[in-house]
Amino acid sequence: MKRVLVTGGDGQLGQCLRKISSDYKDLQFEFHSSKTLDITNSENVSSIFSKGNFAYCINCAAYTNVEQAEKTPEPAFAINAEGVRILSEQCRDHQVTLLHVSTDYVFDGTKKTGYFPDDETNPINVYGKSKLGGELHVQELLERYVIVRTSWLYSEYGNNFYKTILRKAKAREDLEITEEQTGCPTNANHLAKYLLGLIAKGNPDYGVHHFTDGEAMTWYGFAKRILRENNLENKVKLEKGRNYRTLAKRPKNSILLR
């Protein structure tokens, strides 16, 4: 039975993986939150790997506060870049295949069409730069790895755009949502199945992958779909945002193509 280490096990994607883990009878999972596995702590990571006898590691641990990263870059780089380097070194030393989750924000968003896995990266904010740093460490240190870039994750777990829109709509709050960005919303449950499907194959296609639910839309379009799916279209006022301003620059087009 192959053992699988999952970092960031209490996050949105980690919880989705945990929910379906029992469906994979040939795999034995060990889930860790940041409380029991801090990927920025080399001694902590080394201890877990030395006792684990893992065949695979799925890295769901990440710093994802895009706005805060602009104010304090250090935690973003510590987790998304340096922590990934530490994980990659342990995977190399213990001959573990790493599945690392990355983001559409490694691109600058200026391309007219969507981005393919081999397109040139050029992040325009601190979060994207820190995630690209992690990708580069994986590629430099490992031969057996899969980097899976995804975008606009949502699920029943944690804090995400879908749940925020739903909560505000049910509270009858008016909504003003930007149309300045286009991407592909992705259910984290679908990403979890994709990741475990790669492992279940026994020989995953090494390299950089893109995975989304495939339908491109703006944040406004996504909000409209959420309201429609939950029969709330006529309950609240939804308007297109006119003055969308954030500290972090956001890619205008971050559609990921396979």
C-alpha cells in the first residue's frame, strides 16, 4: 500500500482530499495541518519524512492572502517559496514524488487567449512571485514532480468567493462585483479528484499541468452564476463594479488551458 503525505490538510483543498481519501483503497494517507507540519521548519519536515515511508506528497500548504502579501511579503515567500524548497529537498532525499499545487497568478494576464503550461511566466504581484519561486525550486530539485496550476478555487470548506457571495445574498446585501478579471472558477473537490487520479495511475505525467473546471468568466459572471444556482437572482441587486481597486495588481486574463 502506497503512503501519501498531504500538507495543508486543514485547508480547503486538504479537506476535499480528506473527504474522498477513503475511496482510494490502495493508498494510505497521512494528513498534516500547519500545527503538526510547518513546511518552513526544516527539522519538522525532516522528522515527518524520515518516519513516513511516503511514495507521494501532495503539497496543499500555501500562503494565499494576496492583499496582505503586498504589505508583508516575508510570510508569503517563507511558505510559498522557501517552504516548498524544504519539501522538495526531503522529497528528493527520500525518493518521494511531489504533487505541488500552484496558481494562475504566475502569469501577468496580458495574453489575449488562455495560458498553456509551457507559456512564459511573469507574475505581477508578490503572491504570484512567491508561488513562482516555489515552482522553480520544485523544478530545480526534483525529477519526479507534478506542478498543478489551478484558479479561483471554491468549495464547501473555508473562506472563498462562492461562500461569500452566498452569505451576502442570503443576508440581502447588494453586490458590486468586478468585471475586470477573467478566469476559470474551479471546484476544489474536482481538483482533489484530479490529483488523486494522477497518483492512482501509478505513473503520473511529470511536469507542469493546468487544471480548472474549464468555463471562463469574470468575477461578475461567477457571482451571477452563484445567484442563479441558488435561486437568489431576484433576491438581491447585483451590479458590475466600476472602481475596483486593490493593493495587489491582478492579472486581467488568467484563463488556464491544458
